[in-house]
Amino acid sequence: MPQQGDRRHSPRVELYQRIVAAIDDGTFPPGARLPSEPALAVRLGVSRPALREVLILLQEDGVITRRQGSGSTVNQLPPAPGLERLLPVETLLGPGAVRCRRLAVELEEPTDFSGFHLRLAPSARTCFWETVVDVDGTPACFAHEWAADTETLRAVDPALATAVGTGPADPGRAATMLSAFLDTATVSMASRSTLGATLLGKERGAAISRPAETPALLLTQTVSIAGRPVLAAKYLFPAGAPLLHLAPRR
């Protein structure tokens, strides 16, 4: 029997990480087209359904772009301007009346997304927040945010380990994790972001009474301190949400 610290990632997470590793080592460099699904499945020794599921996740996370009839292409590295200026969703969605509602706070095992972007070991635990950001009473964003493990947070900035507790007891004082980090951090943070498109999905749609197939803008973001990732996030803005207010980089 494996010991507690020797647990492995799920097959889906391992496949996700194998493809990302092939991108990082130049096997599939930015701008390159991945082999066809049948060829790539054979090359990786996996089933096509399993591969297709992971390719969908890689697209949602901004790693690749998939187009019907033309296959999958590795995305270029994100540009420096624009969203690289680190601002919380609450600011991007201003100047209306912005209010956050916390839907979930959980201590969980790494997912394919958080495990990769935060470089988490299978035995690590990450704090996950799900928050709905309302503007003038209308849901404008779903924020899914994961913090690095407590040991990493304490190593780079002890104040951040406190910021990812259960949050304030008063729901009216809820905020996104990024906002809490920016308010708490004692050292500077850097960000890398990608933009994509997705669907709202059944659970998120039900939470705000919108159809599951509602289109949504997807912003993925990794926040780091001195090169060590401390926060990974997905922000979904359903169709009809207010425009994002992006300030030019200085």
C-alpha cells in the first residue's frame, strides 16, 4: 500500500501534465499544431475519449486552442501588456455597485488546473474559493481561485497564509481571493493571464438562473511572488456582464 505522502495524481491529471511537459520542453513549441487526436492518443498510450477530455481542459486553461476541422494548436506565450497589470475582478468590473457572494470555501486535493499552475504535490492541500461577483445586483463573474499550499505561502509572505482562511463571517464583506491577497501582501506580486471562451455550464448556470450553454469569457490567471506561484484562478464572465475596465500598463 502506498504511504500518505506517496499518492499519485489521477490518470487525467498525469496526462494533462505530460502534455504540458511536452510543450515546456519544446516537443510541441508555442504555435505548433498538435498531432491529430488518433495519432496523439497512440503516441501517449491513452484512449481517445481520455485524451479528448484533457484537450478540452487544456483549451479552457488557455494552453491550447482547438478548432473544428483544424486540430489543436499550442498557444503563444501571453503578451506582457493589458491584464498583466494586477487588479482584482472587483476593480475590473467597476464603477457600478460591486458585491461579492462566497459560494464555497474548501480545503481540497490538487486538481489538474491547480496542481499544474501552483506546482502542487499530490499530497498537498490547497484552499479553494468560489465567489460570485455581482454588479448592480446582476451576477457578472464566477471567480474560482486556488491558493498555494500553506508551506509555500508562509515561505514567500506569511501574511498570505492568514488571508486564505475561511474569510469574514459577514457575507457582505466577502471578496475575491486575489483582492484579499493584494490587501494583505507585504511583497510585490506578478501575474500572467490568458483569455479564452467557454460555456457557463450546468452548475454555474443554475446558480444564477442562466442556461448552461450561455457563452462566457474565460480569464485564467497565475499570480507569483519571486517566481513562486501563490494563486491560480479562473474568472468566468457570462454574456451580458458589464465591460471590463482595463487600464493600460505603465
